[in-house]
Amino acid sequence: MKIPFIDLNLTHKEIEGQINQAIRRVIKRGDFILSRELELFEKEFARFCGVRYAIGVSSGTEALFLALLSLGIGRGDEVIIPDFTFIATALAVCYTGAKVVFVDIDERTYNIDINKIEKAITRYTKVIIPVHLYGQPAQMPQILKIARAYNLKVIEDAAQAHGARIKMPDGRWCMVGAIGDIGCFSFYPSKNLGALGDGGMVVTNNEVIYRKILSLRDYGRVSKYEHNILGFNARLDTLQAAILRVKLRKLNKWNRMRQRIADIYSDYLRNIEDIITPFLAPGVEHVYHIYAIRTRRRDDLVKALKKKGITTIIHYPIPLHLQKVFKYLNYKIGDFGISERVASEVLSLPMHPHLKINQIKFITDSIKRFTKSESYTK
């Protein structure tokens, strides 16, 4: 049985007619840049997140970069991020000229370890960027408490967590991205809410930040040929906005489908020796952009599943502190032991809303057979 890691065709088939209508509507209007369609999507996404403002930008990386710039982050500043995440989080910091400071992760959730943040804070620290990795919310109440104690800003990297929620101390359920000072999302095609190309979004309740990012994403202009600040060409285009408007209406449904698939995976893989299934922290709603297991025989399992026609991906095999691009920071093997261990064991299984039960069973049966094989037990 051939099982791809993700099958976007099945997702798009469900809404093909609506997407085609949206594209035709944009072409008919001939309005392709900073259009009414984008304004509507921004309002709808802001309402979905429960915030006042949303600004469409060209990618999730650009969302983080512009968010940092809107806070005045630059050379001489330090920004704290988790060591185990996609490199875009770190690169956005570097683009500003600021220094990226890594913190190890919690071994259960793979999110930043809140007990290690304070040790990384110096007089140069300005921002903490928690990443809601794989779709599981980070411990935002505790992170906010630390940030407020040290007068720091919080930018949420919610690139993998569209629609994920967390229960706050007052009992309210809040969408990730709407909890810190700024939230950043990616619409890369494989995301829970994905465009047919690149795209991103910044959300905030702060009007000053909102207006600053509006200008930053569009050449720093205040009118067509009047520019007050150094800006960028970082706009979300109209076609992507129109497509994302269609998909946003399906997001809650697709997230529930992902959650159901994750439950089935975890049930089928329960109590298998050397297989660690995802931990679900209390008081959060995980949206499973990624369903990642861990095993000490990860590389052998990858090969075994590939022979069965099952495609898997490793998110992420090299923690950030060991990436060559960050060699100048002088980190070494052993500095972040949890990140290093997780990176050597983690494996992402096929996950998308339309994954079938018989496919899940085939995948999990293949894993069970591998763990019981003679080559595995030697």
C-alpha cells in the first residue's frame, strides 16, 4: 500500500468548486494586490483568532521578521527561542541583526521548557518567541508571567498551530496567536490552513503594532509614492487570500478530523515497546499539524516503513544550536541534551484530514511488526 506523508489532492477535491469560483472572482475583478479580498480575509482571520487586527504578509518567516521589526528589535538585542523548531524562527531574528538565544525544550511537549527561560535572560533580552510546535500550544500563561516580570515582549510562532487553543487561568479558552503581544502564522501549503503557495499572517490587539506592520509590508509607504520608513515588499497576494478564505471555513472541521486521526494512531500504538506517542498537555487543544512518535531505532524504522510504501518525515533531525549557520554562536554537542535526544528519535507519520482508518491501521501494523522483528530485538 502506497501512503504519502500528506495528500493535498484529497483536501482540495473537497473544495475544488469553491476555490475555482474564488480564483475566477479575483481574475474578473482584476484586483491582485492589497485588494478587497485580502481585507475580508484579514477581518475573518482576526475574528477566527479573537483579535482586533490581522495583517496578511508573504510568508510565515516574513510575519516573524516584521513582528520583530515592529517592536524595534535590532542589533544589540537578544531574542529567546526554543532550540528544537524549524529554522525560520531563528532566521527571522537574525535578519533583524539581533542575537538569537536558544533554550532547551520540554521532553514531553517538545515546546520551550519554561523552567529554563529565566536562565537565558540577560539585560539585552527583549523578546521571547515560544513556538507551538506540531500544533500543541506552549505553556503561555507561565511564559507571559516570566515576560511581564522582566518587561519582555512575547511573539507567538503559531505557524503550525492554526486553531489550537489553550485554557487560560481565568477559565477562558484562547486561540494561540492571540495570547502574546503578537501572533505569527504561516500558510505554507502543507499547514492546517495552507495556501496554494507561500503566505503568512500577523495578528495583534495593539493598534500601533498593526499600523507599523501595515507600512512595513508595503514599502514603508503612507501613500502611493510617499515612504516614511524602510519597508519591504511582503504582501499577501489577492489570489492566496481568496483561496484561504474558502479554506478558513473548513479549518475547524479539518482540525477535528486531525484530532480523530491522532486518537486512532495513539490507540493503535499504545503500549508498544520503544514507541513514544505524542503527549497531550492538560488544558490545551492540540491540532496535530504533525503526528510525531519517538523511537531509538528511528532510522531503521524509516527504512522499514519506506519498504512498505509508507512515507515519513523527520521534523527536525538537527537542533538549531548544531546547525552550521549558527556555528558563530559557539554552541556544542551536549549544550541542549533534550533537543538533541528528541532530534535523534523523532519521526513524523503520515497526517492529513483525509487519512483513512485502513491506512492508519496499515501504518501502525507495520510499526508493530518492525518492533517485533528479529532485527529489531537483536
